[in-house]
Amino acid sequence: MDARERLIESTRELLWERGYVGTSPKAIQERSGAGQGSMYHHFRGKPDLALAAISRSAEDLRARAEAELTGPGTVVERVTAYLRLERNALKGCPVGRLTEDPEVIADPHLNRPVEDVFGWLTDRMAGLLAEGRENGELDARLDPAATAAALVAVLQGSYVLARAAGSAPVYTLAIDGALGLLAGHVRKPRRVPNHSW
């Protein structure tokens, strides 16, 4: 891994652990093993490097989601596969935690990748749920946009509950609850009466 990559990856880790203010240039250099000259050769400063790190975390979230949401199975199976991906519940979402960081939210450049990826995720899930409604898998009364927003909110909120309780099972319980609510909209296949005797 070259110095630029080490700097980006180290910044991603530090932002996840400490937030923007707690991620000092010195901490980045120590974590990455790159010197100050190398850091400023590749990036104009901390905001520029943070933007590259945040963008990379958002790209990773999108790629992981897309891999599950385009995978095999029914719409509900694909949504379930995404929501049940292995995650570090107590550490939190590397992108979602940035929404709690006042410096990131206040800076339109730093916030843009965060806003964009959650907008994309909600729209992507809404499209998938609409597909399920159209193909008869899901009840016609299901609102794809509202349900997608609720599922993304539960996913992110599950981290908050788990971190507050210091308990990863709390995260799993919230995901189970969301999937249980979605299951209530799954249409049962009609049985064709068998008149052969």
C-alpha cells in the first residue's frame, strides 16, 4: 500500500474511532507511518484528506449494499441479506457516525458523500421494494419510499441502541424487529384447490 492509500485508510479508521476533531494530522501520520511531507504532497490539508477518507467509506458502504441488494433471491431475501450483514454493532457505522460529528455536518464538502450515500441507499431500497410490490411478492398497500426510509433509519438507529446499551444483541433485536414488520407485508401464495380424487 502506497503512502497515499495508507493516509486515506488511517484517516478512515481515526474518523470512525475519534471523529473529525479528534483526528489530528499528527495522529494520521503516526497511524499511517507517513511523514508530514508525504501527507502534504498528496493532500492540501486535513479537510482534503478527510474528504478522501469519508468518500472512500461511503463508496464501501454503497458497494457492500449493492452486492447484497442485487444478489440472488426474492426482494425480501435480498433486503434481509443486506440488513443481516456482519457489522461491528458497538463500533457503529463508519459513515453513520459522521452524522453525529458537528464539523462534518457543518461542512458541505465533507457532508456531501454522507448525504449522497444515504440518499442512494434509501432510493435503492425503495426501488427494490417497489419491484416486490409490482411482482406480487409484497402487499400493494406497502409504501416503498416510507418503508425504505424506515429500514435505513432502523439500521442506523440499531447502532445507537447497541452502543448506548453496550450490547451487540440489542442491534440484532432491532434488525429482527424491522424484518418482522416487513414480513407482515409479504403476500402468501394462493393455494389452488386440488379437485383430483
